[in-house]
Amino acid sequence: MKRTSLLIVILTVFCSTNAEAQLFKKLKKKVEQRIERKVDEQVDKELDDVFDGEAEEKKTKKKKKKKNKKSSDTETTTPSEETTETPEISFEAYSKYDFIPGEKLIAYDDFSTDPIGDLPQKWNTNLSSEVVTINTTPGNWMRIGKGVGVYVFSEIPSDIPEDFTLEFDIIYDFAPDSWAFKRHLNVLLSDLADPNMYMGNHNQGKNYAKIGIGVGSGSGRGIFFTKKTPNKALNMTSKSYPTPFSKEGSPYAVTHISILKKGTRIKVYANEEKVIDIPRATEPDILFKTIRFESEITPENQHFYLNNIKFATGVNSADRLFENGSYQAHGITFDSGSASIKASSYATLKQIAEVMKANPTKSYKIVGHTDSDGSDEVNLPLSENRAIAVQEVLKKEFDIETSRLQTSGKGASEPLSNENTTTAKAQNRRVEIIQL
């Protein structure tokens, strides 16, 4: 800029003639045009640098922010070597869970005594089924595959009482968002006199209530409830969408299904979540007599798996809990071979604590019992530790004074049943609460 201005001055001084003046004007104009171009280019460049710089700075900041966030997330979610195990579900997750199993366990099957590859010994079906193991989950499982099947657990009586609880674990081995015409597993409560009748057909009985689990496509997902009576005006359906049976579900994840029937009311839970609650799920003058499982799977090589099937009666309200002086708390359960209480025990523990709070002058004895598997050297301390674990939870979670709670372990010395069956062993594995 300075050199250009000096050139104009020199030309002005030395060009005095008209011709020279004309030449000067032309030169001056060209110089001014060049100056304007240079200035414009310089301004444009500086403006570009400014805006590009700001944009780049923003971009850099954004990248840094994103990187820092990612780094932060990685730091908080990447497990260390000490925390690679799946954490135990806390009692807090089950704070609204109010399912309490029946006090009297009638039928139980975990397929532990069945040979791998065979049909379960206590079951009748019109379709092939077999006992298998799964490398992601311990225990034996009954695998159900393609076809239309009916499955009858022979230890569930053919004249079921009005009030009962039914529980089972379920797994599926396919992507829940994959297409399938049908992938259903149902529990049918009906007025059929014998659950082995009409084995080739679903939905049998003049009156029935059906709890259906669907992991199909579109409207085929979720947990369903269907009520059927001869009076069509009283029929009804309901549907819920718990995560395990939605697109967000996970193959091989264990979901615990709990069903409570008390009077005309039926409640259904998927893990800790109550998904169905129908006050008039059946008519007052109708008594269901039988229970059976039904399945329909259309794709090849896709399966449901069942385990830990429990049927219990004695669905008591809190005011009748210690009616006979003691309560056999089958709803308090533990991890196998340990004194770690499962979070699904929350509702049973809460009900016990409420009775204790309502009777502040009473003291209680918590007695742990095991089945006869294993030696006394293992079972006795295990039962004692389980009783102590219950005492600690009642104190920590429900503020029951430890001074009101005695503990004892009996191992396998006081069985409820002397039979050597799967159901008998499950009956004997329990926590007994004695009101003193």
C-alpha cells in the first residue's frame, strides 16, 4: 500500500504535459483498480480467515468436547478387572414388587434329574421337547421348538384351588426384532376337567383365562391376557409391553414370570414389573380346574426354554401370616449354595416386616433349612448364614430391631417332606419365621 501511494506522487510531479497528464490518468486509474482489487482480496482473505478460524475453532472445540465426553463415558462404564461380573440386582429395583408366592409349594421342576436330550419325565406333550443345557445360564432347561404344542406338568393337580401362584423362568434364543409369523408361549387356566384333553388344540374349555407371551413381529410382541366365557359380552383382552418381550429384549436373558390368582383377580409380573392386573379375570361362579402351557413357533431352529416351574397354594394375607405360629417363607430365595438373598425376595420380606411392625412386642426366630443334598458340614453353616442374612436385611431394609430377631440353622435335619423328589427338596429349602 505505501509503495503504491509513493508511485502516484512521483507520477504526478514528473508528468506535466497534457499527453503526459492523460497517460498519468490512465496509469493512476489502473493503479487504483489494482489497489482496490488487492484491498478486496486482502479483506476477503482476512474475513475468510476470521470466519474459517472461528468455524475451525468451533469444530475443534466440538471434537474436543465429544472426545472428552466419550473419554468420560469410557472411564465410567468400562469395567475394571475387579468389576467384570454382573452386579447383583438391588432390593431397590424391587421396591414396588408385591408378588408373594403361596406358602405351600405343591409342584416344582428344574429338570435337574432328567437326562439331557430326553423329554422331561414329569411332562406330557403332543410335540417333541427335550432337556438341554445352555452355556450362558446354569441348570437344565426344557427346550420348546417349532410347531403347535401343549405341555402338561403332571405334578400340578387337575383340580386346582381358587387361589394359587405359578412361577417360571423363560429364555428365547433369537433376536426379538427378527421377523416371525408366530412365536408364542401361553399359560392356559381353564375349566377343562383334565389338562391332557384335546392336546392337539389350543384355547380349550368353555371358560378360560390365557396369559400369552409373544416375541413375534409387530403386534405379536408383549404379554397378553385373554378372558373367554360363553357370554361374549364378558370376554376381554389386555396387552402389556415389558422390555424383555419387546425389540429391546435380549436373547438368552432370563425373565422370571410370576402369576398370582386370588379370587377373580389375576396379576402377572415380568421380573420386578407388574404387567397385568385384572380384577375380574374370571367370573365369580367359575372355578378353573386345570393349568397347561401352550406354544406356537413357526421358524426353524428358534426356541423357548423353561425352568424353575413352581406351583404353590396358601396365598395368605398379612394378617394370617403367623396364624399357625410360624410361616414357611418359600418366597425368600438364595443364590445356589450361598447366603446371598435374591432381590425377588423383596415382597415376601416386606410383608414379614409389616407384620413385625404391627406387633412391636413380639419377638421372632428365623430358622434356615436346606435340602438333603450335600453334607451336614456344608448344610448346617449354610442354613445358619442364610438365617443371619435374613436378619440383616430385615434390619437394614425395614428397620426391624435386631434384638427382636433370633437366628438358627437346622441344615437338613427338619424336612417338610422325606421324599427324594425335586418338589420335596424344593419344599425343604426354606426360611421359617417363628413368632415367639
